[in-house]
Amino acid sequence: MPGPFAAFKWEALLSDWNVFAEGFGMTIAVSVLALLLALVLGIAFGMMGTEKSRLFRLVNRCYVELIQNTPLVIQIFFLYNGLPYIGIQLPIFWVGMLGIGVYHGAYAAEVVRAGILSVPKGQFEAAMAQGFSYRDTMRHIILPQAKRLAYPPLTNLAVNLIKNTSVMAMIAGGDLMYHADSWASANLYYGPAYVVTGLLYIAICFPLATYAKHLESKLEVSV
Amino acid sequence: MSRVIRLENIHKSFGKLEVLHGIDLEVKEGEKVVIIGPSGSGKSTLIRCINLLEKPEQGAVYVDQVNLLSNTQQLSRVRQSMGMVFQQFNLYPHMTVLENLMLAPMKLKKESGEEAEKTALVYLERVGLQDKAHSYPAQLSGGQQQRVAIARALTMKPKIMLFDEPTSALDPEMIQEVLDVMVALADEGITMVVVTHEMGFARRVADRVVFMADGKIIEENAPEEFFTHPQHERARQFLSKIERAV
Ligand SMILES: Nc1ncnc2c1ncn2[C@@H]1O[C@H](COP(=O)(O)OP(=O)(O)O)[C@@H](O)[C@H]1O
Ligand SMILES: [Mg+2]
């Protein structure tokens, strides 16, 4: 019996490289869009979490707690199996993008909220006293300062997001994990399939994680 | 002369604690008013009520005849005409000195970058810091930061300047450079409300000294009168304490 990493299995993978390339492309596309969505949600809900208004803070808490305390898989299944019951049939790509974006948006909201709260109150006051609106104060004075602190955790968040796109495999999402899995279950060449898949994830995640560490060390120097 | 600031029966609480118990204060155009009083007496809260950084629960705040509590859509415009200088400077640390000075004129008055830079450099020169235009606030001494903060307020060409203990966070050797800038400013006829314990400054500049204690105005008088013949026991006690300290 040939071993799990027999040479002919690698050859088979090499000749089917386009299957993996397709999955890799899909994973990157979903990651980029979901990350953008997560950032937009993170900024919007993170800002709500720092508001004086109790209603806004309540909305922030509901979103964050609901999302952070249920598994991502359930949220994806809800979008995939639940929404059609109320007449909303989303393409798989959208299910993945929305599910993953909304899930990480909750974590981004916490990062943004902490970043904003770390900016001294005097900064708000100076800007308001100059006549800036709340919006402009946020945009020109508070968020740029919050950003410095939020960058390293947000970069780590991007790494997690990319890895978590693999849950799309459970709904036949066409992503890297899905293609690797279905290719391997057709020919049972699991060894090379998972090794190559793992390496592809490393290829994007490791540079990002290294970048996050670099940002963190820069922050330590400047604080 | 017209009254540019009028506070009527201001009550302000933080939670259950009322810290201002019905304050009335009027400031005329061009007048310099110095507010003094023991720590915790409500001086900061009072001066912050003038531009509504603190919102009183009761009473009225008029600036330039505008009732700020009932005309919120005018608040931004009125704030633009009132500069404020804080004890902790509050410069924007992520911007250079020049950018600190240019932000409000560009974003609020829609001045071009060129125009804003020209104005900024004029005011930086006035506070003697044109060579620091491209420094970041963290690279400046406290006294320099406070002078930049004053210049930043002036770039909006305000009619009124509010100062909340502008020299209290400074090392002693830097106090004078900031006071000098403030005295020069006072000589130009701008309306000023200054919370400070610098008696030399008050004597030199103030038209009127307002003494506060326990959230009330206890006494108002011309500086010479106030410092030499305080009418109330609280004022006498307070003056003897700061005189001993100086
Ligand atoms: N944001 C705040 N929250 C709660 N209490 C406050 C706040 N600001 C001021 N106070 C209280 O109000 C009182 C007056 O404070 P303040 O106006 O700063 O006095 P002063 O400037 O004369 O030292 C103090 O008892 C202070 O503790
Ligand atoms: Mg004070």
C-alpha cells in the first residue's frame, strides 16, 4: 500500500493545480470583501459603543455579544439554510462574505471601541471647542489617533478572518478548503491536498502576522 | 459696550452633586475677566459652560446675543468665534504644529491650504515659534506647547478667548513666556475670560476679578480693590493662602 505522501499523489495534485488555484482565488476574494465589511461594521458599531446615548451603546452590545457568543458555523448555516425560509436566497459567495464579514465585524468593533476610548478626553474637548461637529471630530482627530492603537489587533483579526473563510467548505463555498477537500475525497489523496492547502494559507497569513508584530513593536517604541 | 457673554442662573450637576448653584455672569466686549477661587470651586465647570463643553441643566447661556441652549444649530459657529486654551494644552499629537494650526481654518472656514498656512505662520511668529512649524507637539516643552495652543485658537480669529488655568501644568520657568503672550493678546482688545491664580497677570490685565467658592460667585471687583480690600471672609482666607504660597 502506498504512503499518504506517495509521489504519484503529488503528481496528480500538480496536474490539477487549477482546482487549487481557483479555490485560492475565491478565498482571497471573499477575504478581501469580508475584511472591508468587517472594518466598516467595526468602525460604525465601535463608535456606537463609545457614544453617550444609551441606545447606541445597547445596539453595540447586542451586536458584539450575539456574534461573539455563537459559533461562526451557526451564523453561516443561518444565512445558508435559514434565510431561504423568509424568501432570501443568497449566492454562496455572498453567504460566505456576509457571514464572515459580520462575524469579524463584532471583533473589529471591540478593537475600534478600545482604540477610541484610549484617546484622552481632552482631544474631544479641544476639537469640540474649536467648533468641529461630532463627525468631523471623529474623522480628523479621534479616529486617526485610535487607528495607531487599533492597527496591530486589526491585522491579527485579518489573519483570523482569512483562516475562518475555510468554514465556507461546509456549505460547498468554492473556497480553497472546499476545493482541497472535495478533490481529496474524490481520489483519497488527502496528504498532499491538505499540506498544499496549509501552505497556501501560511503564504498569506504569515506575512500579515509578521506585519502585525512589527506594528506592535513600533507602537511600544513610540508610547 | 455690548455684552458678549451673559450667563443667567446657571445650575450644573454631575450626577447627584450640584457644582454650580445659580451663577450669573456678564462679560462686555473687550473686557478681561479673571476668575479665581479654591480648587474644586467650579471655575473650570463655569468657563466650560460658556462654550457648552458642559451643558447646564438650568439657566441660560448667551454669547453674542445667541441663546446657545436653545439654538444648537448655531453652536458650531459660535464656538468658532471663541478660542479655548486648556490646562493640558490638548494639541493634536498626530499632527505637526503647522497642521494643528491649519486644521480648523481649512475644515471649518474652507480656507485653502495656502491661505491657512500663511495665517498659521503669522500666528506662530506672534508666539515666537515659527521655527517649530514642522515639529510634533511631543517634541516641544510645555511652555511651547501652550503657546502653540494659543496660536491655534487665534488662527480662527476669535472675538473671545477662554483660558482655563493655562499655566498650572507648567514648570515655573515656563510660566512667564505663556503669560507674556497672553498679556500681548490682552493689549489688542480681545475679550478674555481667564481662570488663573497668577495675581501679577490679574493685576496687570484684568478689568474685573471674579472670586468663586463652593459653586457660587462670592465677590466681583476691580483687581486692585479685590486684592487689597477683599470684602468676604472666604476671599480673605483664599488670598492669604496663595500669597503665602507665592
Ligand atoms: N466630569 C465630572 N464628573 C464629576 N464631577 C466633576 C466633573 N468635573 C468636575 N467635577 C466636580 O465638580 C466640582 C468642581 O470642579 P471644577 O469645575 O473642576 O473646579 P475648579 O476648576 O474650580 O477646580 C469638583 O467637586 C469636581 O470634583
Ligand atoms: Mg479647574
